[in-house]
Amino acid sequence: MSNIPKDLRYTKTHEWAKKENGKIRVGITDHAQHEITDVVHVELPQVGKSVEKGASACVIESVKSAFDIYSPVSGKIAQVNDTVTNSPELVNSSPYEQGYLFVIEPSKPEEFEQLLSGEDYEQTVKNQ
Amino acid sequence: MQKTEKKLKQTPLYHEHKKLNARFVDFGGWDMPVIFTSILDEHNTVRNNCGLFDASHMGEFIVSGKNSADFLNKLTTANIPGLKTGEAKYTLFLNENGGIIDDLIVYRRENDFFVVVNAANLEKDFSWLQKHKSEGVNLENISDKTSLIAFQGPNAEKILQPLLKEDLKKLNYFNFLKPSFNFISPQFAILARTGYTGEDGFEIFVSNDSAVQIWQKLLSLGAKACGLGARDSLRLEAAMSLHGHDITENTTPIEAGLSWTIYWDKDFIGKNVIKEQKEKGPARFLKAFILETGIPRENCDIILDSKIIGKVTSGTFSPTLKKGICLGYINQKLDTGKEVKIMVHNQPRAAKVVKKPFYKRHR
């Protein structure tokens, strides 16, 4: 069973979101990194780029395939995790900490509250 | 996730792969292992140690009869009568337009030819052979009773040798023999020093009922099970073409850089078209590219001076070079080192034409 921290919020598309000082930190879940297998490349968005809830914000690649990562909320990219550019394997080894992807300055803060709880996400994973 | 009703074919090693918790993929109607542990691990194991692949989905035919050499000579690009017993040759079936129906390996045995074709083209190939069959030629499709275990990597010989009577030091690249194993006596067996990884190694063709025992034996001696994922990244680093992608019925060997497979001093199907193409020069060229950043995938556009000059046919992350690599057709001759752009995720990425292969083993 994959690790699903209860203090984070989730999307059905396997991103996690964490509220920090009014901003939203985003990454992919342990379940997602396991499904993707070895992450060998991350295409991060540019800082300042506008993102829409549910739209592709970033691409994660394994040897074989590319996976779109969807933004959990709308807003502007405030910061990206450059560490994963040189060490993409962090997305596998530490999906909730060192392997996070970016931080969003949300334009519709209420969207965060609509995200799945840890329990709901666990159910989503079980049903797939 | 949608459940498919399609019944996929299973190789005799399917349950062995299940035991190892492999991930499976539908590959041309076969339920094949794509990853056992990690493509990176499996890839690197083949480059540095040795890996074991189930390639039992591949097609195997026996072509026999007194006219079999002439028959295959007419249908392939190789000098078939020039093959000696125990020698194998990589060659192509071409259609009348010079398009590549399939790529294959022909093994000359004492009294017949053993022919190995791609799984996806098996039926098409067999019909093509039947259609052109003449008197004094017998065709047998033994695919359903034949398994193929590929054992690839620099340590493959060391591990395999103690299991055999024959001296593997004397078995050269693209040669084969009938192996005498000390732990099993398969009804049918061919051991060839061939492969699809760019590494030293062997391909072991055996009757289905011996496959599990050989697979388990080699695993117990330190080989690592590898899936189709690593098989693809390994073959692409070695710049070996994949039929259906880099070569198709609409591409010719001249365009694909496979002129070296053609023996011109004979008549064969498709010869006139490709001979003319060779003289005039082809309209497109299969080239190899390395990217600065980003991973190219099939169908990405190749750009020169803001114009699309071609498309990627196979692309991957190269675990050895740690960069994106690809093969693709372009509509003009470009020298090695020439800089182009390849569109990856809608952004132009810097790429360079490089000499094939991307990876060459030290001999």
C-alpha cells in the first residue's frame, strides 16, 4: 500500500497539494511515482506562468513515457523545485518532500478546499 | 481503467514473470512483461552484467527443400547461398516497391533454414512466403511450439559456459550451434550469438516445454529478468531499427541506412526500385540525434531553419548517455554534428545529428 499522508490534499489525477503561508506546494503522490517508475526527467513550468486547475502544468518522464502533471488549483507559479531537474530520482525517493515540483500563488484559494482528503484519495486509488 | 475483453496470448514463461511480479503490456496481442524491477536497473544490468529476456513472441519458420536457398535468396536482400552451415544473417523482406515488409535473421542449418521474424509481422510474413513458394520448397511455422530466451550482457558467456558441452569461445558473433546442455535435453534447440541489445550475448531457441527450466537455471546463476522496456532502450542505444516504427512497408533500406544488408549481385524482390533509389539518392534519410535536454518521442517534429524537415520514429531517454536520443527521417542529407531542433512538448529543443550507434560496446 502506498504512503498517503493525512495532512495533505489530493487530486484524482494523483497530485498532492499542501497549503503554506497562503501558497500551495504541489507534487505527485507515492502511488503516482510507483506507477510512473524511474523518473528520468522533469519539465518544470516557468516561474510566473499562469496555471489552470486541472490543466497540465508540468511533465514527468520515465524511460518509456511522458506523464502530464495537472495543477490542483489555478494561479501563478511562484517557485519551482530546480533540484529535481538534476536529480529527477528524488520524485521517486521522496515524493512528498525533496521531490516536490512547484509552488503556486493561488488565484482562487477556495479551490484548495475542494481537493480530496487523504481518506478520499485512498479510496480513489483503491477503486482504480 | 477500462477492462478489455481481448484475450492476450501468453508465452510459456508467462507464469514465471507473474511470480516475479512483472508489469505486463499488450505487445502485438501478447501479454508481455515490460518491467520487472526498473527499466534503468534492467538496462544497466545488461550493459554491465547480464539480463534475461523472454522473446518467445517472435516468429520462427523452417524453410526446407532443395530449392529453399534460391527461394530465400529471391525474397531477402542477403546472399543466402553464400551462408555456411552455422552462420546467421540479418536481412530484409522487401515488397515490389522496395518497402520493408519485415527485418529478420536467417540461420543456415545443415539441411534447412531457420528464419526468425517479428511477432507483429509473423502472419503477414508467412503468407508472403507462401505466396511466393515454388516447387521444392517447404514452409513450416514453428512459432507456437518455439520459445526464445535472449541472454545478453558482458557476463553472459561466463554464466552459460558451464551449462554446455560446446566451447563458447569458438562461437563467433552471428554464428550458432545445436547446444548440448548438461541439465536438459530439449527436443529442439538453437543457440546463437545474436541479440537486440548492442551487447555480447546469446539467443536460445527451444521447444516450449524446456523454456521454464532454462529460464530458471539462468536466473539462479545470477541473470536478471528484463522486460520489453529495457529491450527497447537497449536496442535504440545500439541504433537497431524497430519494424513498424523506424522501418515500415513505406520505407526502403536505402532510406533507412540499411544498404549494408543488400547483396546486389543477385535478383530479389524490390531490387529495381531500390537500385534506382541508390543511384539517384533517396528523398529521406534515417538519422540519429542526441538532445541537449528533453526526451524526444515518436512523431516529434525535426526542425531546421524554422522548417519541419522530418519526424522522430523512435525516441527514449538513454540510460547510458543520460540524454534524450532518437532516430528519425529527414528530407535532406545532414552531416554529423549538424545542429537541428526537435519539438518536445511543443518547445524546440537543441539536438545534434550523430553517427549511429549511440552506444558501442568495448570488444
